[in-house]
Amino acid sequence: MAVFDGGFSGGAVYFTPDGGTTWNNVGAALPPNPVRAVRYDRGRWFVGAGQIFASEYSGLWLSTNNGQAWAQLANGWPTPVAGGVAIDPNNPNVILAATPDGLHKSIDGGQTWTISSGASSGFSLASVRFAPGSSGRVAAGAASFGVILSDTAAAKTRVSSAGISALDVFSVAVNPVNPAELAAAFQGEN
């Protein structure tokens, strides 16, 4: 599955059933807003979408049939925008969403949410990842703060930006062989 931002409006979701030989647009049922993230986990596709600009809200969506149907999981979010999504590698019911209002956490597969988990409401987040194999270690990318870390599955968060010269983190990754090694990517607006 591939997702497209679409700039200031639009966005798209495409799925290939044959390793990239052909692609099908499977996002027609989604709101026509920028799509920012896609994750696959145990037979489920998660798509994070939307942006604050022009109130192009969308949130987090789930498909269990390769994009043929979608269900919104952003119920009760103050600002339904998701720039990133992470699923606990040991518990498929634990989902984290990177939002302009911090980390939203669900422990029941997206039915209910803890908004701004771990006192993260002050962080506008663009991405989130669990460390490989870990249910506790979480890294998120934040605008103006750098990397936000948690060792408690987002129950508590802390800023980790010592040595980072550009603080608008767009994406984070964790080395699967050594979870102490993190990488951060930056993106400037315009």
C-alpha cells in the first residue's frame, strides 16, 4: 500500500496485489484530505490522514480487506489528524497515533482512546514507532521539540533533543538490532 499527501488538499491510497505490477486506488471512500502514514500489522492496514490547515480533518482509518472498506478509528479526538501510527509488536490491540495533540493511545484496537497519553498534549507529532520487539520503548517525532521518548508505552514521555540542531522531526526509526540507536529525519515547511 502507498499513500500520497496531495499537498494542500487531496491525497490518495493505492494498493498492489501483485508486488507492484499494478496499483488500484483504494482510497475513494476516505475523506479527500492529505494522507500522511500507512502501517500494516497482522492482516490490518492503518492509514493516518488529515492536516490542521483548512481544517482538513480525517484521523486514523483501518482496513481489514486491503482497502476495499475503511472504518474510522479517530472517535473522540479533539483534532482528527494522524501523521503516524504504531502498533505494539506484542499486542495488536495497543495502537499509538501521532497527532497535533500528542500521542493518542488505544488499548482496545482503536475502539477507545487516551488522548495525549503520557502528558504529551504539548507536542505536535508527525511520527511514532515502537522499538522492534518492545512494548515499552516508543520514539516520536515532534515539531519544535525534536524526538519524544517513552520507556513506559507512552504512559510517560520526555524530550530527547540534546545534539539535534533542527527540531522539526518528520520521521523517526529505531535500529531493530540495537534499540539504543535511533535515527531522525527533518522536513522544513515550504
